[in-house]
Amino acid sequence: MLAEYLEISGNKQRLKVWYAQRMLADDEAPAVRRALMASMWASVAALRELVERAPLAVREMERREIDTVALNIAAMGRAIEDVGEPDGDQLPARQWRTVLLAFDELAGRDMRELLRLAVTRHESASMAASTSLADALGRIRQIEVLLAVGVCLLALFSVMYFVRRLDRPFAELERLSVALAAGDFGARSSLSGRDEFARTGALLDSMAERLADAQARSQQLQRQLDDLVAERTRSLSHAYETLLGIEARRRQFFAELGHELRTPVTVIRGEAEVALRSRVDPDAQRDALVRIIEATGDLGGRVQDLLDAARGGPLEYALTVRCEPLHAIVGAAVEQMQAVAAHRSLRLVLEASPAGAECLVDVDRERLQQALVIVLDNALRYSSAGGMVAVTLAGDAEHWIVTIDDEGPGMSTVDLEHAFDSHYRGEVGQTLAPQGQGLGLTIARRIIEALEGSIEVRNLCGGGVRVAIALPTAAPGRSK
């Protein structure tokens, strides 16, 4: 109610300012007047609702004052509406006094004094209510503090009692639990009686006995299991290592066979191109077809090796060693690679000493020719077009040596050291033959060493590379 009375008083002052502006500046602004009047009537309505909650002793008096205020507001509204324009019949001073009288008085009562007394009365009532409420809140806080202190003291005494009452059995159960957790299944509790702690201690003692028996059985089973696992682990490790070795040999074998399949295919293609270019020369076509048949035979041998490996056969090269004329084997390899040399615009020549025509060696003819073809293919691959690859056959009473010289770019010192390493490709090899796999010399060395021979690679002084293959002379008295 205090707030509503203050709102009415303030709006009356605002309405008086509005009227002064109208009289002095001829500023109508009817919307402002209507808003202020509506606000004052809303405050009157609020006061009439609030007075119904006032004490009975003052309710009737408050109603009369609210009705007086309402009459004053209505009189103000009528006075403002009845006042004419400043240039009407009445003088402006008289108009001003008439309206101010409606603002401040009603039936001889000073409305300003009435509003002031109402505000003062409700301020006093509000202050009294606030003081009473503050006193009540103070008493409540004191009671809350006393209750909190009492609860804390009760909780403290309760905790002290229960801690003193429960500390020993809890400590004993904790000691027993820690011992059991650490694996000491011989520990026992010292609790006695018929309460829950004693029964819990008895259960833990029984559990400890069963755990001790189970631990003994478990240790025995663990020892037996460790022995069995160790034995099986050794067996599995050996089997695994064996499988790894077999798998490594299988991969190497298939990689080498894949490499070897390329040479017969290259020979067949070169001979076919020669045959196509020699349509008018039946002899050249016949020779080319013969060499194609020989290369097809080599290709069939490699395919048979693949089929044997696929059926689970041995992963090594089978050798059939016989006493063979070395000159014929070298000549066959050179003849087989002539088409490849012609295709690459190179000359392939065979030079042999007079004694070389009768040299005999204990070899597998097919495998030795295979190794020679691999070395010749490398020599032709890395030689520049228009150059020459020379094959020389010479020897003595103990060894026959086949040398293959090319006119390629040569090899670095590092490449020479790793020339026979599987899958090793030097810088020159990667540049001139990027599709290679680095298996050719590895296969050739394996074949030569299986025939109890040796192979080496070195650079020539004038450029190029020399591959020298040494094979032991056949035992005396043996012939082809």
C-alpha cells in the first residue's frame, strides 16, 4: 500500500507538470494525461484489493481514505477536462488556480496532507513489520545455532562411543584381511563371542583354511602346467622356426623362378622377331624356330619346377651332374641369346682357345646353361646399343674359366660388394633396368656353387664389367 500511495503522489506531480506545460507552451500531449490518469486509477484499484488484507481495526478507515483519494482523482480529471483554452472566457491565472485547487483540495481537505499522512502511516507500519520480522529472524538464528551446536555435540559423543566400541574388532578384522590379501593363509582371528564380529572372524578363519588347501593344490597343478607348457613351447618354437625357414625358402624359390621365366620369354620373343624379319630366308627361320623350341624347353622346365613346388615338392634345384663339354654348353647359351643381342642392337661373340673345344666338366648341362644365360642377359641389358659382349673360354688342367665382358657403365665399389645379395639393386641397375628384381646374379651364384665352381664380378679398366665363372675340370678318364 505504501508503494501505491507513493505512485499516486508521484503521478499527481507529473500530471501537474503536464498541465503547466500545456498552459505555458500550449502542448496538449493528451496521451501523457491519459497514461498518468490510468496509472493513478490502477493504483486506487490495487489499494482497494490490498486493504482487504489489512487488520480489521484500520480497514474501515483505510477504505474511507482510498475513497477520498479516488474522489480527488476524479475531480482532477473533470477540472482538467472542463478548463478551456488559454484564450477562452477565463483568464489563464484563474484557470491555473481552479485546476490547482482540484489537485490539492477536495471538500475543504488538503489532499497533499492526506497522502503525506497515508505514506507516513504506512512507512511506520512497514518499519514496524520489518523490525518485528528482523527480531523473529534473529531469534530463529539463535535457535538454529543452539540446535547446530547440540547436533554437533551429540554427533561427537556418538562417534566417540562407536569408535571406542567398534575400533578393536574392526582392527582385528582389518589385520586378518590384510594377511589373507598378502597370501598368509595361516593367519587366524582372535575374536570371540556371539556378535557379528566374532561370526565374521570365524567365517574368515574357515575361508583361510580352504584357501590354504586350494593354494597347495594350485601350486602343484601350476608346476605340472609349467612343465607341460615349457615342453609344448619348445615344440611350437621349433615348428614355428621350421615353418619360417620353409616359407622363406618358398618365397625365395618362387621369386627366383619368376625371374628365370623372363629370360626364356625374352629369347622366344627375340627369335620370333628374327623369324619375322627373315621371311625370305628359310634357313634363318628354321634356326630361329629351333632356338624357340629350345627356349620353350627351358620355359617348360621352369614351369615344371613351379608345378613340383605347388604339389609340395622340394624347394631346391634338382641337379643331374654329368660329364659335359663346356664349349658346347657355352656355345648353346651364346646362340640362345643371339636374338636378344640383335634385338638390343648388340654383338655377342664367343672366343675360345684351341684346347677349349675339348674341355670337359662335371655339371648339370641345363642348370649351367641357365646360369650362363642369366649372366649374358645382364651383360646385354646394361650394355649400350652398338656395343659388344665378348664371351671367352680358357683354362688349364684344373679349372676352366668362362669370362663375359660387357661395355656397360660399370659398377661402384659398394655395388660390387653386394652384387650377389638377394634383391640388391645398385644405382646403375635401378636407372637402366628399373623393372629388375636383383635376383639374377644370386641365382647364378647358387647354381655355380652347387656345381662346385665359383663366380666373381669386377670392373674392366676401359669400362664395363667382367663376370668370371670357374668350373673344375672333369676327373681324368671320364668322357661325355
